[in-house]
Amino acid sequence: MNAKKISVFFLMIVGLLLVSACGTKEYKPQAINEETDKCVICNMSVKDDPYATQIITKDGQSLKFDDIGCMNEWKVNNGTETVGAEFVRDHNTGDWIKYDKAYYAYDPSYVTPMAYGVIAFEDEATAQAYIAEQGMGKLMSSTELANHSWEVNREMMDMENMEMHNEREHLDETKEHMEMDNEAEGSHS
């Protein structure tokens, strides 16, 4: 009888060890390095700001994105079978939160890095307050984002490109002016 009790006890211990070994893995977001991190989709620099998002794959790889729309595009292109966890940042605090736990404010006029217009918040009240403050927008959950159209606001992108173009033009003019000044100084020497 003692041998039977010892065998049962031993099997229970082995069973508990197996169950605990099969527990869910905890995935954590990695820090953003602005000098080296590039968005997996658009190849733009990922800023350490409230728009940064990331996916941690089941094998521990961190995929970083500069806009939640880019993260969505990656999921559409690659599926979610390899995804261990998805993280977004609270717009106000910059804290990492799980994608499926966040609340989202959406409006095509909201300014985001790639003009998708989706902004994440840790709680519903804060998202609602943001929408009220902006005077426009829609509250969404991660489930609703799964059916979202994910369209880029082309007007917003055109404005950003125009601003970048104007800045480059201004830099070119400044450079040209400086070169002319240097040439003039050189001829007076």
C-alpha cells in the first residue's frame, strides 16, 4: 500500500511539473532605440513616442512600427500565427499596453506618423475625453479595429510631404546662399 501511495504521489508531482511547464509565456515590449529602430513596414525611423507599436513574436523577436496602421498592415500580410503579443502606447503617458486591452480614438483628421488616424489609450474614459477635446472622432476597441478599413488619409500625407519638400527647398536655398557668400568672401581676399 505504501508503494501505491508513493507512486500516486510521484505521478501527481510529475503532472504538476508538466502543467506548470506548459504555462503561458509572458511577452514584454522592448525599448525603442531611435538611432537604429526602423518600422518593419514603411522603413521610417521609429520614434520613442506615443505612436510607436510593436509585436513580439512567439520566438521573442521584436517587430517595431511607427504607426498602428503599419502594425495592422504587417498582420494582414503575415497573419497572426507567430504573434506572441501586440503592444501599443497610451497616447497621454507613453506607457506600453496590450493591444487587445487598449481603447482607440479614430478620425481621419487625427495626425499620426503614417496618417492612419488611430490613437491608443489605456482606458475608455481617457479615449472619450480625447475625442470630446478634438470635437470629432470615434471610440473603437481592438475587436472593432479588426474590421476597420485602415485607409491612409492621403491629404494628410500630401501635407506632410509638402512640408518636407518645402523644408528641403529652404535648406537648398540656404546652402546655395551660404556657398555664394563663401565665394564672394574668397574673391575679396
